[in-house]
Amino acid sequence: MKTEIIAVGSELLTPDFQDTNSLFLTTGLNGIGLGVSFKTVVGDDECDLARVFRTALGRSRLILCMGGLGPTEDDRTRETLAKVLGLNLVFRKDILARIRERFRRRGMDMPPSNCKQCYVIEGAEVLDNPNGTAPGLWLAAARHRIALLPGPPREIRPMFENHVLPRLAANGTGLMVRREIRLTGLGESSMESLMKPVYAAVPAGISVTTLASPGDLSIHLTYRGAAPRAAAETSLDGLEKKIREALSPWIYSLNGDNLEAVVGSLLKEKGKTVACAESCTGGLLGHRLTGVPGSSAYFLESAVVYSNAAKTRRLGVPKALLEKHGAVSAAAARAMAVGVRKTSRSDIGLSVTGIAGPDGGTTRKPVGLVYIALAHAKGTAVTRNHFFGGRAQVKAQSSQKALDILRKFLIKGT
């Protein structure tokens, strides 16, 4: 069944707002075996919205539309869809009573503008909305299934889970099973070359999709079909084994966990603590580590020592060392890692220093040059790296490489 999501709202076409609802809806749909074929974001213009509805009706059987059900003049979703379908709008007194009661409980009178939310497309089922004034609508029109849902996340999410998913699941939508394998330290083109024999042996019913971001790759395996779950899992097991055989040196997760979560689990397992000293990453490394729930069990602190003076004052990096070798050097990275380990009393000190750009590079020390050091009880290791891309990409790759160095150290158990 072709499925389409439509997000309505002119604000979603600006840089100030993101459509996060469609990600939530897609996750729920995938859970009952439905993939999404199209996603459209459209503004509040009635002609544009009508055009989007006509296109969706021509290519998709299931349409989930969110937004545009409010009380203001530019909320036109239900009215526009009714016109496109050639159906009337019917006023519902029970909805009016519910909205009035909602305002009364708050000690307020209902504004007249809320009356427009009491109109329902004829033949539609009303989806209750205890978290807002806009009821949802469910239409079973000819070969189509259409859900109109409110835009605010606190309203759309319970409505989707409590009303839409049960209706879809009851129709027997099939089975979808997904897995995500994540890698780092390998280029996308290199991965593709290593994956060629694997692509030639992908079982029927399974699709393979790869995604790339700075320093990180993910391989998504998706089974869609009518086979029993056990059979689908067996097929995925076989494909996953072939991928591990081809890419094992770079794989850090088989269940979709990000690198900081994997590192956090290893730190807990080994009973180790870590502290960071950051220059060019500006706190990104600490931010990633503390983004994992329970990170207080192993993460002690991160010192953002951007200036040379801060490196000396906070970590005890000798001024003479910085004058001789510079802040972007193996010597500085080593001293930073040792310093933060000593001052924090952590088991592991992890440091990053480099040139994120776009300025500050030289022939000898170009933009993207980054040194990463890891200090522990038995010594300190430093790696020299050269990352490419803009400032944000260099910072992201630096933090990724630092986390992977920590991961590999913990796995070795030294």
C-alpha cells in the first residue's frame, strides 16, 4: 500500500521550524509493516494544498496529513480536502460542546473562531483529541484511507498511537523488520567497493540502504513481506553475517546505537572513568558523551581550553612547550590528555587540538589538522589526523575519531 505523509504549514518552509512529526509517524508505520513512499511539505495556500491533495490521491492509498486544523483563518486543511473530494462539511454540536467545556475548565470563554473546528467532512470518523481543541478525522473513501491530524506534537502523537495505528493494524499490513549497522573510519566509496559481493547476495524481500555523515556510515537492512517473523529474522541474520565479514574492522554497532552510546556501555562494563580536554571541538566531545543517559557513572568533566593561557592554567601544559611546538601539535595534545587525567583524577584523559578553519591554516599545519591523545595509567598515545570539509565537519569528525580511539582502547582492555 503506497503511503504518503503531508505536512501542512507555511512555517515548515522557513529555516526556523523542522518537520519532526513525519519522523515519528514513519517510525510507527514501519512498526506495522508500512513503508512511506512520499513526504510533502506544503504551505497554507489553498491552491497549493489542493494540488498536493490531488497528487497524493492519484498515487497513494494511505494519506496522513498533519496540521492546518486550527481555529485561524489560514488553517484550511479540512475545508480544502472536502472540496477536492467533492464532499460537504457537517457541523457537529458534540464537538462544539467539548471545546466549550475545555475552555470552561480553564475559566475562559470559547472564542468564536473555534467554531470552525466543529465542522467534519461528511462520512468521516472523528478522532478524539484530549490534548487540544482540533479533533482529527479518519476517512475511508473509495480505495483511500485518509487521516487528518493536528500539528502540535503533544496532540498528534497520542492521536496517531491511539486511533490511527489500531485502524491500520487491523487491516493486516504485513511485516517489516529493520536493522541498522553503523561504521566509522571508512570512506563511503571504499565501503561500496567492499559491499559489492554482499549486494549480489541480498535475499528476496530485503532492501539495503546506506547513509553517510561526517565520520559515520550506517547500513539499513529492511525486510518487507508476508513471511513469518522468524523466517525474516533468519534472512536478516545471514545478510548481517556477510556484512560483518566484509566490514568488521570498521563496525562499531549492530543495533543502531551511536558511537557515544557504545563507548558509554564499554566504560560502564570496564568500570572506567574519562575526562576530556578540548580545543578545536569546543565542548562537542563532552556534549556527545553526556548525551547518553547514565553518563554520570563514567564521565567526569570536559575542559574547553581554547586559548594557550587556558591550556596552561587549567591543565598545566607548560608555556615553553606551547611556544616551541604550538597548540596544534602532538606534544600539546599529549600534555592536555595527561593534564586533564591528572586534574580530574580520571582513569582516562582524552584530548583534541587542531585547526577547524576556515582560517588559521598554514602549509605546515593546514586546516583540518587535528591531534588526538589518550592518556591512561600505562602511558599516552597520540594520533595525527587530517580531516576535510567545513568547520562543522572538521569538529564532527574530530569528535568521532576521538570516541573511536577511546572505543578501541577499551576493547583491547589495556
